[in-house]
Amino acid sequence: MKQFLFLIIFVVEFLHAGASQPPFKGDRVKALKIAYITQSLNLKSEEAQKFWPVYNAYDNEIKKARQTNLDDQLKIEEAVLNVRKKYKPEFKKVLVDDVRVNQVFKVDADFLNELKKELKRRQQIRQQNKPPIAE
């Protein structure tokens, strides 16, 4: 639990440090995601070497599924579910335990939620710091 809390604080501080810089670059978010998932799944170095190529292929297919079904939310959810079903056995080959495999999907969603919260928090701060418009 301490490690998880430390990671959350690290992510928030890392994001906060970039608040004065231009908006996120994909590489920074990707690095944070890698750290978050690695920590949350408690990946050993041998596991990580096998896990990340599988995860990257999974992530690319998820993105493609979302992009090809932009007009229909139900189709997006169905396509994403199909990708998850497809990759579950692949993750199991690396992580062995069903609990950890299921945790991959949860941790992935948790990271996205944390990122959204941080972006929303930053947006609120920017709006509070805007000077009033003179009329």
C-alpha cells in the first residue's frame, strides 16, 4: 500500500512539475503509464521484458478499436471487450496468475482515471488564475 501511495504521489508531482510547461507530450504520459503499471502489477524485470511487448500490442489494438467505431459507443465497448478477451491468454502466459491478469485491465483503467483527474485539476487551477476580463 505504501508503494502504491508513493507512486500516486510521484505521478501527481511529476505532472505538477510540468504544469508550467506546454501541454503533455505523449512520451511523458507513456513514461508515467509504464511506471504506474509496472508498480501496480509489481512486475519483476524478467516479467516486464515479456509483458511490455504484449501490452503495447494490446494497447495499439484498443486504440484502433476505439478509432474505427467513433460513431457508436456500443460498438466501441464491444470491440474493446473483444480485444481484452483476445489478449487475456497472452497476459496469462506472462503473468501466470488470473488475478494479476485481471488486474492489468483494472490498472489500465485506473491510470486513465488518475490522468483525467489530474488534467481536470489543472484546468480548474488555470481557470482560477485567469485575470478578470476588463469591460
